[in-house]
Amino acid sequence: MNGNDTVSTDVLIIGGGPSGLATAIRLADILKQTGRNNRILLIEKGREIGSHILSGAVIKPLVFKELLPDVNLSEIPFNSEVTKDTTILLGEKGFIALPFHVPYMSNKGNYVASLGQVCRYLAIKAQEKGVEIYTGFAIDEILYKDGKVIGAKTKDTGIDHHGQKLENFQPGTRIEARITVFAEGTRGSLTKMLIAKFNLNKDRNEQVYSLGCKELWVVPPGNIKPGEIYHTMGYPLDNDEFGGGFIYGLNDNKVAVGLVVGLDYQDPSFDVHDAFQIWKASSFVSKILKGGKMVEYGAKTLPEGGYYAIPKLYTDNAIIVGDSAGLVAMPALKGVHLAVRSGMLAAQTAADALSRNDTSEKSLQQYETLVNNSSIYKEMYVVRNFRQGFAKGLIAGGLLFGTQLITGGAGFFGRLRSHADYQTTLKLSELKKKPFKERFKGKLEFDKVLTFDKSTDVYHSGVYHDEDQVVHLHIKDMEKFNAVNIEEYGAPEQFFCSSEVYELHVDKAGHKEIRIHAENCMHCKTCDIKSPGDNITWVVPNGGNGPDFQNM
Amino acid sequence: MALTIISLIKQVPLPSEMRMGEDGLMDRTKAKSIINIDCSFGLEAGLQLKKQYPDARLIVCSMGPKSFENSLRTAVSMGYDEAYLLSDRKLGGSDTYATGLAISTMLKHLGFTKDSKEPFIILAGRQTSDGDTAHVPSQVAEKIGIPQATFVESVKADGAGNVIAKRIIEGGYQILKLPIPCVISLTPTGIPPRKPSLSGAIKARNLQITTFGIDDIGLGTEKIGINGSPTIVVKVVNIVSERPPIVMSEGHNEAALVDSLIVNLKKGGNVLEKKEKVDKKEIEYPDFPDKDFRNGARGILTWAELTNGKISRPSLELLTPARNLANQLGNDTKVMTLIIGKNVKPFAQTLIEHGSDEVIIVENEKLEEYLVMPFSSVIAQVIKERNPEIALFAATTSGRELAPRIGMKTDSGVTADCTGLEIGEYIDKKEKVIYKPILESRRPTYGESKLATILGFVCPQISTARAGTFEVPVVVEGRKGIVSYFNPVLEDKDFVVEIVKTERGEGGLQNLFSADIIITGGRGTTGDNLALIKSLAAELKKQGVNAEWASSRPVVDEGVAEYARQVGQTGKTIRPKIYVAVGVSGAIQHIAGMKESEKIIAIDHNPKAHIFNYADFGIVGEYTDIVPELIERVKAGFKFGIEAKKN
């Protein structure tokens, strides 16, 4: 019970999403086939597997056949096969159904699903194969020895607001592992440290992200059929705001709706959650939701920097997989199948390295080779310049994408660079267009039937955080925050946060201060990405804290 | 010999986890299970004791279905060493008596008896969230025959083989010194349970949990399960909320928020839509013979508790249902009140004037201060001699530990914390008889959401009555009654627990009962040591309003407010016209203490604070912004709609 709790494992997988679970399953299979008995530990920070999983989701099923060759696809809890797939050019009151799909966006043969449910299923499979899964444990430290990763450590608990040890202090457990797999999902807090420590993004583009807000609804029968899906472009987004909406019909009269917006937008008062509400109020979307009831809310970011933003995926004793590695294919924003694929390749690499008894960087380089020879490379390389093109706006981006289609992804300019999302926000004084609130004046009164304020939505995420812990959102430089983020940018944190964590309080004397309601945090990491001056660090709170998604 | 620390835990559904189902109703099926909160404080108390006894063996025990293994594993992942589960279908439907019996039998089977050479301490939660009785720890202690301390907040060893326990009592606390072995039940106000550690979770995953059936521990079926339990639940009805949905203030700064509150207060808030009551169908009355199961037991016995040298208010309140039951029973049924202490005779006339027909006096130097073991022994002796059909106790911290301990001695079941006591009947379709007359004890349960009616079939039928529920009876001056004396047998073994210190506040408690407005500061308002809370109350007083300030439990714990100011302690219900909760999260005990206020205003920075579910009006904001604004408004004449005192 004192500070020397140590456990040892052959492979430590940090994160119980699709990439981590695929790593675990594949690795257990290979070890079994080769008659070896290595220990695999998988640690998930959510209360349960699936608690922190959110995706649209329309999933490409093929890779699951490879991951679980003995399992009939119908056994996996996919919701419904896509039956009707339409792209909509949306206006506030009207819409045009496009007679074609944006290239790379066809969903024939794909399934709509709750990724959380799929992950719960994968976790059962993994445990059947001997993987040890522990949920509700946060890992906040990478362990190094001689400058090399040798595992990780769970967070100390029983610490008060000020960082003082309480009487129920429980030290974290050191997990020593021959190989550590970073499968934390988007903007992983440890992966970020790992990338910084080993400079793994040297010569790569800055990773850029989108924020997606999603609600799950139950609607009257007939509003939408299972497998009927729509993607919308246009309203309420401007030319400089990259993104779109999705409407996925599910079984049992459920429908998943969401709006995904690139975080490289300029307006410091832009609010993705509120834009999502405005989007729902459009005539096309509101008709589908009419008479229904919202049952769940959530939000997450996703990396969309594409091929050029993928960091080096390995170092001594460590591998990065899935969203943490930025493996998302544009423009369809599909990452689940790539996450699973990367997990399987990481598993192959880890198994080989263990058998060679060589987990060095050189040995793990095999992973990069496998990735580059896989469908991951194939899918991501052709659209390697897609997202950067749209940084110049939708019209320019569309033209550039056009040229990329002709030239197999290169375009006329070769590799396009990207800026980090926190750099693209404009100061209030620099903003040329109408700020968000004026743009949508009269549309920001939420009726709590069709549209919801953030507090109401957050309530539907099951979010919980222990009171006794240090606030897990660190403002690096408070003075700078007050002078720059609040005064010059108007505290964009209060707007971009998907879950009302940041409140700008103005007292009667006009004094402004930011108040952090960490207990609302959805773990979407937007603040870690978008805060001007890169002034906020998201660190992992106590294990088991955060949202408790059921069917997201 | 190394010490063994035994924690008793129960697994319960997590109330806050219950989500609204898609049909708009609470979906209990999706509620996750957790270790009962109080029990988890017991677990932590054990882990704290381990700091003093590094060699101690930590074992955790539970009784229930196999799914309870989850909670046992959680306990192991927190640091416990071994886990035992008593699991048998035949235990299904057991009441608290049967549960206490079964658990103590398991513990004896494991070698933990009052004569065991190996020292042990049994820790338990005060009560469970799905039962709320607080019986089992007392029953286990009685059955094993060892001392107990209930409602304990912190526990430590004194190094000389004793346990020092801080026990919460009305208006204060008590420090008790108990010999080992003993039973301690913990309130959820001490050191919060630690989080599991990963290394613990790995240990728990591989742990073999020892599971017993009743045959394994030599427990027969006569006194357990649905058929063997002395009490049964005959009816459970939903408690319909008396409070309409909250009206939240709107505005972007404190001035606007307070303006909005004032407007809302004037409008009067939401009104609860009363649904038409559906006429109940007449129950077909079977032609069964009546059965009088009392076997000659007659009369109602109550116990008059003394605090600070006075008869406690809840003990006087108790005489209201006692008199009512005596009238319903007819046949000249007597209300007998037992009073125990040193020089207590002067209280006899007061009790008679409040409705007692006979006051039984037990006077002894050794009984000057209340202690559960000698008092339960004395009361059991009186019961044996007088053979009452009903025994009532106020549901104070003393009454709630005494009643189950006595019930174990008389083989009676106990119904805890009742809000309704009536004489009724029970139609037994199996035996084709009608039990009549029988005590119907009604009590809120499942987090105050249901009202259960419970019957006991062994005399005396024992119940405890929630303080503040019944009115103190009207005094009939000069009323005549019998005063008699009882000489109990006192045994030294009942005096092994020492009261080291008793701390009880004065004064404020009564004021809280009579105030029109109560401003309560919660944990969220300790930043300025309640200065703002106090000045708001003071400002109202200046305006001639009968206002008082109070605080929630954690504030008292931090030493910022005195115990007498605490709302939400066991057994106290206040009913002001306006209750203003500031920075109060809304723990269930707090809600129970204030929910009968006429109008409730909640102010908290957390829009999800539990308190908003129980309030009529709400403001989301920092108290440091809102309260100064309110003070200014009060200075300008705002009185929350309460009239100033005339004088």
C-alpha cells in the first residue's frame, strides 16, 4: 500500500477503443497460434469499455472479418447495413439532394453502428482470449529508463484540489512493460508527451482536428429508416468553416445526428455545439427529429491532418495506433477501420519483436513498414493534401481537391502544409465577418425540445468527475490568458468547449475572469487544441471520471 | 495475535445512475450497482486502521446474490485481503432481523465469537441506501454478544487494545472507548473511500471468493428468508413529489439573476398538477376468522430519552402516535413510558401530561448516561415483565441503535424511521385467517421515493418514529397517571464501553424549528467562513424578519459552524416558510431535513447540483456574486415575501 506497487507485463495497451482492442485481440491470437504465453494488459480510463467512445458511426466492416475470422459478421453488434446514402446541400429552409457522392464518400456495404457497443463486444472477445482488461484507471505518466519507454504509471488518487495528499491517498501503480502501445484515441494526453519527448512529429505537418457534437434521438416510427443515412454540406457553416452534418437512421427508431466542424475556423466566438443546434433547427433536419426525444449527448475531436500529419509511429519499446496516430481517412472522416487495421499491424509487430526478444526502435520499425504496405497507406496517401487545401476555404479547397483527384492526390503544389488549429483563430479586432452570435441572432434561443443549451446536453452524457482532485485543465500562463485569451480573443474557450467547462464571468464592475467547471468535461480535448497561444493543457483526471456514454 | 478487521458490505443500485428511460420513467434496470456508500466508508475506516496495525488481516463479507462478488472484488482492489459471500436462495426476502442473524452466524462460523482469542473489529456502514434501516450492525453486535458503536464518523486504535470512535449524536458528537472485539458502523461523513488501485484490481481479478450457503454455516431455515423473518413488507406505494418543477432564474449577471428570482417569487413558482384520484375498488373481504397473535401482550411502551437534562423533543412527539394507537386498539390500552437515568422521577409528571398513562422509572447511578448495551438490557427486561404488544422509540441516533439490539433479544423485527403508525389488519390467504389487530408501520424507502408498509408478527412490534414527523402532544395540565419503579439486573459486561467525551450544542436548534426564513450555507460557502450567509440572515433580522442561519454537515465538520446549526443530521426536520440553500450540494440527509419547508430556494454554481431537484426556485451562480446582491436587496426592503414581525 505504499509507493512501490509495480506490476509487470509483456505488452501494455493504453486505451480500450477500437485500435487498442484490435491490438489486444490480434496479439492474443498470434501468441496462441505460436504457442506463447505472454501477458497483455489493457487499461481504459473510462468507467467501462465504451464509456468514452463516440463515433458517428458508419463503419467499414471488412477489417472486422480479418480481426475476428471465426466470428460471423452478424454477431458483431453493428446496427444496420446502410440502405440509402444521400448527400445533401443544406440551406436553412431548403435543401438539394446531390445526385452523386463526393469522391471517397460512398457507403455501400457499410454499417451504421454505435462504436461503444462494438467496443464492448470486442472487449468480451479480447477477455475470452486471455487479455486482462482493467477499466476506470487513468494513466498520467510514461515511465522511462535510460531515455527509453519502459511502461507507464496510473494516476495517484486521494489528492485534494490543491494537490495535497488526503488520508485516503492511494499511490498509482507502476506498470512495467516490454512494449507499450499508445491507443488513447484522439489527442492522447500521453501520446502528446511521447511525441514531444522523442520529437516524433519532426518534419511532419501539424496535426489538425475537427470537433464533432452528437446527439442520439428516439423518433416516431416513419421519420427515418434504419440504415438510411444523410451527410449534409453547407448550412450553417461558412466558406471558411470546414465540416458538415450527419444523420444516421438506426434500429428501434433511433437516429444519430451530429455536426463536425474543422477547428481551423477563424471566428473566436464560433461555437460548434450551438452551430449543431442551429443545424438541427433547419427544415430538413428538424423534420426527421420531429416528435422525437433526445436521449444522449456527447462530443469528441478527431484528427484530420491526414497522411502528412502522421507522426513517427514507434520508438524504443513503444508503438502508437489509431486516432492517437492520426489515422483517419478524409474526406469521409473514417477512422474506425484504420484504427482496427493499425492495431492488427501493431500486434503483428509486437508479437514478432517479443519473439525476437528485441523491442528496440529498430525492431519496431517493422510497424511502419507494415502500415506503409497496408490499406492505411493506400487510403490516406491519395487524399494526403485534401484537408490542407480546405484551410484556404471551401471553394479554394474544392478546386484544389479537384486537381488532387486528377493528379492522384498531389495537386499542383505538392505537399500542402497546415497550421495548428490554435493559430488560426483571429483576434476580435481582426475578424472581418459577423461574429457567431450576430450571424445567428434570434436562432440561439434553445427550446429544450428540438434544441438544447450546453448544460442540458451535458446532463445527457452521464458525465461525472470526483470533487477531490486537482482541476484537470491547466492554464499554463494565467496572466497571458487574461491579457490575450480574454481581452484580445474574447475568451473563445467559453464558446468552443463542447460541454460548458469554461465560463467567462463578468462581475458588476466589469472585471472578467475565466471559471473552470471541470466536472462537465467531455474529454473531447478541444481546449488542448484550440486555445489561442496553446495555453491550455488537458491532463487526465481520475480514472472512471468523464462521460458515461451508453450508445454513442 | 494479529488483528482481523472485518468489513460488512452490501451492494446497492446507484441512485444517481438511474437514468430517465426513453418512456420518461426512471429506468432502474440500467442503474449500475455499487457498494453502498456508507459501507464504503466502513471499508475505508478499515484501511485507515491498517495504518495503525500493518499486520492486520483485512476481510470483507457480504450477503446476497452472486453478483455481489463485484463489490467484494472492488473492496479487494481497494486493499482488502480476503472476501466471503453468504449466498443462498433460501435467504431471499430476509428482513433485517434475519439478515443480522445470518451474517452473525457466518462470522461465528469463521471463528469470530465473543470469546475468540483472535482480536477482531467488525466495521459496517451505518445504513444502506435501499433499506435505510441501520439495523444490521446492532443486530450483529447483539447476536455475537459484543459492544457496538453506531453512527461513527472516525475510528482509531488507542494502542492499548481499545478502539476510539467518534459517534455522531443529535447536536453534537461523542467520543467512545470500546474494547476489542466490537462492532462499529460508519456514517458517510468521515474519510471518503479510496479509489481502487490497479495492483489491487489485478489481485481482485484473480481472487478466489469463498461462498457459503446456509448449510455450510449451520444456519437453519426457521428464522430466515421470507417465511422466517419476523416482519414482512405488505405494501409499497410511490411517494408522489409534493414539489412542482423548479423555476430557474435567468440573467447574465448577479443583478439580473436576483431580479429574476424576485419576479419568480412573486409569481409563486410552479404549481403541481393534482391528478384526479381514481376510486379504489372495494377489496373483497374474505370470510376468514380473526386471529389475535398477541398471546396476551398488551399496551404500548415508549422510551423517553434524556438529552442535556431534558426529555428530548422526539420522545415527546412519540407520545402522539402512541396515544393514537392506544385509542385505535381500544379496550383501555395503556401507554407506558419508560424513563432511565439518575434522579429522573421529576420528569414523570411531564410525561403523563403529554399523554403517558404510566411512567416506569429506572433510576441508577450507573445509568446516568445513555449507553446502548445497559439500556437495551434494561428495556428488554421491562418488556419481558410488562409484555407490551408495541414498543416505540424515537428514531434518534440512540433509538435507532437500541431498537434493533432489543429486537434481537426479543426475537422481534423492527421497522425503522416510520412516518406513519396505524392499527390495521392482515389477511393471510394461505392460513385463511385475518391477523387483527396489527401495527402497520409506514416508512419511506428507496431514497424517499416509496412508502412501504411493514408488519411484524412477533410482540412487541417494534418501530422507531422519525423525529419532526409527529407533533408534540398538547399538554393536559394536572393529568393523572401511574408512576412505578422497575429494578433491573445490571451486569458488568454491559458497562465495558466508556464515554470519553460528549459534545452537544445548545440553543440554535430550537431557533431553527421556529424561524420563518433559514439561510443555509453549504460546503460551497466556506471560503469566507460563512460571513456572507451570516450577514444575509442578520440583514433579514434587521428588517424584522424571523430569520436564522444554518449550515450543512460538511461545514460543521470543518468547524466553521456549531453542531446545533446543522441541518441534515439524523432525526431533525425543519419547516421554515422560506429555505435558502447556498452552496449546498443536496446530500440525501440534508434533503430529508429540509424538504418540508414551504418554499425552497437553491443557489449553487453547479447546475447539476442535486439540490435543484428539490427546490422551487434556483439560481446558478457563484455565492460570492449572488449573496452580496441579495444582501443589498434585503437592505432595500426585499424580504422573500415574508412579513416582518409586528412590534
